[in-house]
Amino acid sequence: MGLLVVLTLVAALLLGVPVAIALALAAMVGLLYSSPEFLIVLPQKFLAGLDSFPLLAVPLFVLAGALISHGGMARRIVDLAMQFVGRLPGGLGLVVILSTMLFSGISGSPSANTAAIGSVALPAMRERKYPPAFATAVFASAGGVSTLVPPAIDLIVIGVVSGMSIGALFAAGVTPAIVLGLALMGLTWIRALDLDLPLEERTTWPRRLRTIRDGILPLFMIVIILGGIYGGVFTPTEASAVAVVYGALVSFFVYRELKLEDIPKILLRTASLSGVVLFVLGTASMFSFVLTFERLPHLLAEGISAHAPNWIVFILFVHLVFLVLGMVMDALPPIIILMPILLPAAMALGMDPLHFGILVAANVGIGMISPPVGICLYVACGVGKTPIEKVTPKLLPFLALLLAMLLVLTFAPQVTLWLPRALGYE
Amino acid sequence: MNRIGAALRTLVRHPLEAAVCTILVALVAVTFSQVVFRYVLQASLSWSEELARFLLMWLAALSAAYAMKTGAHFALRFVVDRAPPAARRWIGAAVAAATAVFLAVFASQSLLFAIEVRGMEAPATRMSMAIPYSSAFAGSTLTLYYALVNWRRELRAERGE
């Protein structure tokens, strides 16, 4: 029966059944095979998969992101980044990377981050005669790192399905995100010197101070979210509601760029993305139940411990699986199904669960910018109006760099673990 | 004010959209007031977390239907897009049929499940568990409806209507 379930899933996916429905169909076939009476498990597991207060942070951080990208914060973050790195060679490319990372600090959705920053920064890059394919590749790759920046949806979902503290995962993501972001900026700098891109003009001090003053409010939002969580003031979910209220107040009353009639559009965009994520979560928990019912995770874990001589072989295998899946599908279903199976095996081989979770998040970030279907790559190409075939060759050095950095994170667990340890997470 | 009025009228004409928007706003309000009550009024709410979880279930169910309506659910297209047009039509029918069968089964089981738990009471809000759990029935019925609507539109587009 296990084989039947897996075959149903693969056939449905290849035929183009929506991923969420394909998972549910496979679960239904598995249950029917045992007894039609078991079908009542479908709604039971669906609802149990969604009955989670930490999970609520997903739609709310998506909403916070949608509010601030409408309300003028994205532009101010780009302007602010301009003051710090804009004058360096390839300045606009560095601005894109830095501002995507900063913006990710307040919005949970990597594809929304890419779209928000891209729509502000790409016209400027075009004006400055940056080659369009190169410009698009730079900001797609920045989106690939944003799965590590708290409050990324991927980190929340990893926490929810594996029972890890989301606060600890957020803390663990910070240093790897900075390391990967700096690596991307370094490569952009080198490529910019090759391309001989124009330098930005010098700005005056009064103008610089004004930009910094304008950019303080978005930065303060990051401080509220992270400070609130680590100061023990509120939980990550409560932080997401505070972020929504703060983002709305600033956009309405300080920047005055958000209008009341924009609100339904923003809410509906949030609902659409949340609907996709939450539905997959619900049906994936049906599917996981059927797998568990069949003792497949147990068999798989036994197989892994019998064949993987150590954690290094194991994690390289896991990387390979997630990279291949990430190239052809959205990252969340593999996370939801595989995390609960792989995490116990990883821990049995002596890996720290936080380290393992961050490696998976970094990996699926790379999947998001990998051809043929990486979501951030698609969004970047759409905003940049450049075909994917032209962007891909320019993206390859960035992909190679991120893969190399993934190995660095793999073999240097301290990079990930020092901050959560310092904050007192075990 | 006219534009706000127009926005409101649009929402009345689109009850599903109005419902998901209302739930999202309610979720922000409930979760935010949990913080406000704890720090500003020094009185933690006993029911806010439970209510938020129940609203989340409803948000998931209804926004899944909304995502079906807007075609946002993620599917792998790279095999289908390379198939010849005649095969594509058959694949489209098979996908729609499989989706409809699952959603119909899911809807009926969800209804049975909601009826089964109607006597159970939620610990903090004291409401019947049928209230949060019937979200699965409502969501799957609406998702089924929009899946069929989408399929009919595809068929019509193919016939060139």
C-alpha cells in the first residue's frame, strides 16, 4: 500500500494536479485501501494540522509584508540601503541585496520581498544601464537568502511541523543570513568591476540625514519584532499581529501613502497566499498520517541509520533530495512531509535540530531561485521583464556561490548555533 | 468617501472575499488585543488564543477556496505543457475529475466529522467544536465549486467560445 500511495502522489503531481490536492488524493487512496471507514481521518488530520497558534504567524507576517510594500516602506528601505552601500562598485546591486534582507526582516514571504524591492530598485538599475539579465539575477539571488531571515514563512513552518521553538529558529537564521548576504554582495562587487558599471553620485549630508530619518521607522519595526520576541515580551505570533498594526499605523498616519480603499486588495493578496500555504499544510498532514500509518517514516529512518555511516553522508543526501525537489516544486510540501521524518534521523546521528532546520531552510531558499520553477526566480524575471533563459546563465555564479556557502553552513554548525545559544535556547 | 463606498459594495457582492478579509482583520484584532490586555490592562485573556486558532481554521478553509477561484494553488506544469493538445484536453479532464472526487469525499467526511463533534465543548470559549470544525466542510464545498467553475471555463476556452 505504501507504494500505491507514493505512485498516486507522483502520477497526480506529474499530471498537473495542484500539489495540495495531489497530497490529499494520495492520502485518500491509502485510507480507502485499508477501509472506507478510515476516510473520516481526512478532515480530522486536516484540521489538526491547522489547529496551531504558532502557525497563525504565517498569514499575519504575510499581511505585514503586503501592508508595508504598499505603504512606502519598501522605497524607504531601498533609499536607506543606498546611503550605506550605494557608492561602492555595483552599488545598486548591493543596495538590492541589502534592502531585500532588511525587508525580509519584516515580511515573511520571500516572493513578496523579491517583488516589493524589485519593483522599486529595478527601474533605477535600468536607468543606470545595468545589464537587465545581471540585475534580475542579483535580486533573484537575494530572494533566495530571505528564507533564513526571520520572520520567514519557511522558518515558521519548519518550527510548527517539527515542534521546535520558532524563536530559536529565528535566532539561528540570523547569522547564516548575514553570511550568505555578504557573500552575495562580494560576488556582485566583483562582477560589477568586470562589467565596469557606473558609480553612483555623491550625496550631501543633509540629504543623507533625511534618508536615514525616513528609514528609521522600517528598521524600528525589525527591532520591535525581534526585540519583542527575545525580550520575552511576546510570542512570534503576537509579534506578527504587532507588526501588522505598526505597519498599518506608519503607512496610514506617518507616510500617508496607504489608502483605505487599498485595504481589501492587500487583504485579498494575503488571503490568496495564505490559502495556498495553509491548504498545503492541511493536506500534507493527511498525507503524513497515512505514511505514519504505514510505518514508512520508521522504515525510512531505519534504512537511513543502516546505510548512512555518519551525519555527513546523511546531510549531503538530504541536501540532494531538497535541491532536486526544490528545482521542480514549491518548497513547503517537502518541508512539511520530510521534516518530521528526517529530523529524528538527524538527531540520532548527532546533529543539532536547529542546525538541521536552518540547513533545510537555506537549501529551499536556493531551490526558490533554481530553474526551472523557482518562485523567486519567476517573480524576479516577471518584475525585471527579462526571460528566464537570459537570466539563468547570469544566475549560475550566484547559485554556485550559495551552494558553496550551504556547505560552509553544513560543516560549521557554530555559525548557526552561537546566537540561539547566547540567547539561552538549548 | 465614494471610493470607500465602492470598495464596500464590491465586498458585499463578493461574500467569499468579504469573509476572508473579515477573518484576517479579526485575527489581527484578537491577537493584538491579547498583547494589549496582558501589558496595558494587566489582565490576560483566557479565550483569545483558542478563538484565534478557530479563526485560523476558517481562514485556511475559505482562503483555500479563494486561492482555487484565483488559480493560485501551485501545480507542476512542465509535463502537461509539453503534451500534445489532444492529450492535454484529456489530462485536463482527468485532473478536474480527480480534484472533484477528492473534494466531494472530503466535503462529505467533513460534514460527518462536524456532526460527530457537535456535542463537544471548547474549553475556553465554551462553543461547540462543530463551529471551528465545520470550516473544513464549508471550505471544501466552496473549493469544489470553484474547481468545477474553472474547469468549465477551460473547456469553453478550448472550444473557442
